Amino acid sequence: MQAPVRIAVTGAAGQIGYALLFRIASGQMLGPDTPVILQMIEIPNEKAMKALEGVAMELEDCAFPLLRGMVLTDDPNKGFKDASWCCLVGAKPRGPGMERADLLKDNGKIFVGQGKAIDTVAAQDARVVVVGNPANTNCMIAASQAKRLPKERFTAMVRLDQNRAAAQLAKKAAVDVKDVKDIFIYGNHSPTMFPAFAHAKINGKPVPEVIGHHAWLQGEFCETVGKRGAAIIAARGLSSAASAANALVDHVHSLVTPGSVHSIAVKSNGAYGFDPNVWAGMPVKTTSLKDTPGGYEPITSYTMDDFAKGKLAATNKELVEERATVKDMLG
Ligand code: NAX
């Protein structure tokens, strides 16, 4: 059994945090042989810290054999100390009447501070996953603060969108979700994202051939996946939490599983016509764990038809606009 790995989670007392921490502590994120120390970070607010104490009590009551320690803090420099995985979940929700630009700016400030703290105190092999919205741009902001850690260590989550797309395709084709492969998400974690159905396979056959209904794939399918978050808020009165936590477990688990091919948002470096300096969803392949766990290579070889190119251009435009809104926060 290896030494415990320190995992920092911000927004630990929030709804995603509550669905996430128990899965990490049970070994579902890093595997059954990796003990963990949970470093749970909240805001300096009595109610939030009290709630976090309650979560920690419940974690204790689970008697998870892999959980070797807990840190509860409102200080990012303490919370990220020596962490190998930094899961940035905490962010402000969009308030009534709040413009998207205000949300970008408000949340951007959080990620400036957290990016700096991670770069200063986290482990040498630290990797960052941003969930708090707007996730791609927050990730770009955090990465821009880093002087020590390479930019590719900063990723944002589009796995929930990938999982949603796989589930919708399985439902339409009346197959098990495990029979759906190679469905990847491109661009922003927002309704402009593009689930590239033309490359996906169902039982080894191209999805367009199996579904045979192009208008559905280009229309209802893309729309359902892109607006699923809003549909869940409308139904539940709260945003997705268990499925978001599950996607974060998948994101990291895939990054520690060599050979795994999955969608994450990374610095685009110009792949698929994205602006080189935005963080865009795309498929990656996890490489060997020898040097630093979590290494990956973007897969840049898929060809896009005109419909896909239009979708990629639209989601890229949004990412470029988001970057312009927060340009003063980029280190
Ligand atoms: P909650 O409002 O339930 O919890 C957020 C928690 O973060 C709160 O406890 C709050 O005190 C804490 N927090 C706020 N600022 C913090 C900071 N600077 N440091 C540490 N903690 C801080 O939200 P929840 O439902 O858990 O969602 C969290 C974030 O995930 C939101 O930004 C949400 O929009 C985003 N989502 C992202 C998804 C994705 O696929 N990328 C999907 C689900 C979710 O919508």
C-alpha cells in the first residue's frame, strides 16, 4: 500500500462537496490501494465552517479504511499544502439579476487567489481540476497565476457533459450506456459545448449510422446535452450535484488510468481551431504514470465536418469573449 495522497477540495460543505468527499474517501477516485488525506476548504464564514465540521463527522462515521486524515480550513495556503490533487469546486452561484459578466468577474477573483496558493504550497506533482463555473475560464485564470506548475496541470471538467451525451445516445439507440464509446465534448462547459456525435460509436458502429436520424443528432441531441444543467435546476430546484461529483470522480480516475481516453478541458494550444490560449474541452489519452500521475496527451487527429466546424467556432467565440471579460485577472 502506498503513502497517502493529499486531495484538496474547495466548496467542501456545498452540495457537490457532500456528494464527492465520501466517494473519494471510499477509494473510487484514486483506486482501492491508495489511501487519502482530505483537505477540505471552505470560506471564512461560521455557517460554512460549522457545516464542514458536520461533513467531517460523517466521514469519520463511515470508518473508511483508506481515509488517513482530514484537514478543515478556510485558509487556502493550509488547504492546498502538499496536495497532489486540487479539486476547485467552490464558487459563487449566479444570483438573481446577475449578469454572466459579473459572475465571471466575481468568481474570477477566487481563482486568482487559489491559483497563486496552489502554485506556492501544493505538491511538486500537483494537478488541478476546476468544477466551479464558469469552469473553463476559471481554470485559465488559476493557471495564469502559476509560475512553478506547468499549464497542462490545470484542467477543467467537461466529463459531466460527456456522461450526459453518452446516456442520451444510449437511450435513443436503446442500448446499454457501456456500448456507447468515443463520445467527446469540445469547447466550453456551457450550452455552446459540442458533443461530437459523428466520431462516437455504438457497439463499434458509427453513431450516425446506428441512429440514422441526422436532424435529431444535430438538433435535439446537442440541445439536450447543452441545456441539461438548466433542465435539472428546473426539475430539482437545485443544480446537478451527485452527477457532477460522479463526473469529477470519473475525470480524476481516468487521469490516473493509463490508456484511458476521455474529455477534459485543457489549454487548447490551437487544436481544432480553438484560440491557443483558451481552455477548451477535447479528447485526451492518459499517458504513463511514471513521471507524474495524471499526465495526458490531447488527441488532435479527429477531422471535423462543416456542421462540427460551425459548432467549434461558436463555442470558441464564447471562450474568447469570456477571456476578454477577465483579462485584468490573468497573471
Ligand atoms: P453550493 O453553493 O452548494 O456549494 C458551493 C460551496 O463553495 C459553498 O459551501 C461555498 O461556501 C463554497 N465556496 C464559495 N467560495 C469559496 C471559496 N473561495 N473557497 C472555498 N469554498 C468556497 O454549489 P455546488 O452545487 O456544490 O456547485 C459548486 C460549483 O460547481 C458551482 O459553481 C456550480 O455552478 C458548479 N458546477 C459545475 C459543473 C460542471 O460540470 N463543471 C456542474 C455542476 C455545477 O453546476
